Amino acid sequence: MEQKNSKPNLWERAKLGKKTKEYKIRKWINRIVSLIILIALMLMGKSYWETHDYNEFLRNAIGNNVLQDSTIEVTNTLETQAQVDGNLMVYYLDVGQADSILVMDKDKTMLIDAGTNEEGSTVVNFLKEKGVTKIDYLIGTHPHEDHIGGMDDVINNFEIGTVYMPKIQTNTKTYEDVLDSLLNKNIQVTTPVAGDAFKLTNANCTIMATDTKDTEENLNLSSIVIRMTYGGNSFLFMGDAEEEVEASRSWLPTDVLKVGHHGSKTSSSQAFVNQVMPAYSIIQVGKDNSYNLPNQETIDKLEAVGSKVYRTDEDGNILVTSDGENIQVQTNVK
């Protein structure tokens, strides 16, 4: 887990050896409370948790100050703390050689892409496990199967708000499946243009690019690119946008970059990287993929500007949280 510009809390100071009397008292209280909770979990049994949400149980406990500052590892995960604090949570899903990103901003959600046809159920199950019932903004960045393959599954399983897709269309079965699922639920598609803006709960999103010239020749160039700000932090979601899109405008520095086109050398030009200067870079890529992605040159360019690079093929599901000032990263999120 990594943290940027954060102030150590009581628990962290204690870990550094500055153990106050208050900390010691809390430590023993938490040990006793933790033991009681563990006994309760054992008594409830497996059958109980098959019909009840374990994470919800923990959230309620923390919300009632039962587990505050607990030394139990599971209650000190970044995910649990972000839920308690109401911070922005951005999940970069490990869906193989494909993209899917879940943004949770308190009571509002955004899903950017939904993996391949085969990974549709993976995306649906992940969202359900996180308690998602409605997707306020569903974005299909462009009509490639590794980005919209699972969208029909998502549409069929959740309440859907606004759907953004580029104007480019294809005649593939994958694309037709998505359209059919939208028609079945009477959902209209909105085609955004650069400059359009929308808001989740506290996060502000701006469409930075979509549908440049000759997109029929290269669908990647139609990718919807979104910049999201949350307090003083910023996120850039590049879809599969390539150098031509990058060169079409100027870019602001960004805390977290979803690297374009799975880390391919056709994206992340030196000029673009020098402008964005990401503190963290996330590459969504499949393990041992046939494209040999990500490209080492792309990784080198990102690392050269001081960016910490994470990859879903090595780090699993990646969670990035923000409280508006601090960015934290947790890997291998279940």
C-alpha cells in the first residue's frame, strides 16, 4: 500500500514506536472486542454468512465505533477505511487483456468499460460483491470487444443511469448484443463531445476527447477519454486512445493515469507523458498476452518521470482511493 502526502494517525505513530498511554489502552480494548467478534462469527456459522454480507457487518461495527483503531488486519485495509470515511474509490479490475474500471463516490457509481464477453460475469459479480445496485454512468469507451464485451451482462443485471458511447458503430455481434440489452430496457445512448461535463457525488468528470478523424480505420481513436477530479486529486482514463488523440490537445498534470491501450507503444508518447506527469500509472493487461504488452518503452517513459507503475497482470484488482488530498493504492483486492 502506498500513500502520498498523508499525516500519520495515532495507529501509525504507535507503529513507529511512539506508543502513548491512550494507544495502549485502545490496543487492549480492541483485542478484547476483536476476540468477542471472532467468537460471534464462529457461533453464527457458515450458513449465516451465505445469506448475510460479511463486509456490511464489519462496516456497521466500525461505524458504531466497535472496531475503531482495531489491530485486526482485515479491518485496517484501505478498502474498509475508505468505506468508513466516505472517500472516493476507484477499482481497476483484473479482467485479462481488457479494461473495466469501477468508480464509487459515496452513493454514485461509474463503470468505464466491462471487459470481454468471457469476463462479463466477473465484472457483474465484482460489482455485486461491492454492493452496487445502480450504475449512474456507464461508459463504453469504444466498440472493441475487450472493452464492451461484458456490457450487456452489466446492463441486464443493474439499474442503469446515463450511458455514454462514441458515435462510431460496428456490425459485430458484441456490439449488437449491447444495443439489444439497451433496447430491452429502453435505455438511450448519449454521444458525448469534448468539453462535456458531469458529476458523481463529489467527483467532477470532463470528456477530454472522443471521435477524432478516421476512427472507422482505427476504433481506438474514438475512445472516450475522461478526466476526473476529486478535491485536489485527479484521475485520467485514456481508454485505448493513441498518440494521435494525445497530440490533439494539451493535458494537465494528473495524479493517477489509466495508461492508454494496455501500455502499447502506440500510446503514451513522450510529449504526452511529459505533460501528464502521473504519480501513479495503472496498466490493465492480461498475463502472458499474445501482444507482449505492456511495452517496455512505455514503462520506461512513465518511470522516468517518477511514476509508480501498477499492472493488473501482476497486481490483480487494484484499488486507488482519495480523500481529496491523499492518494493511496492497494493491490490484489478481492
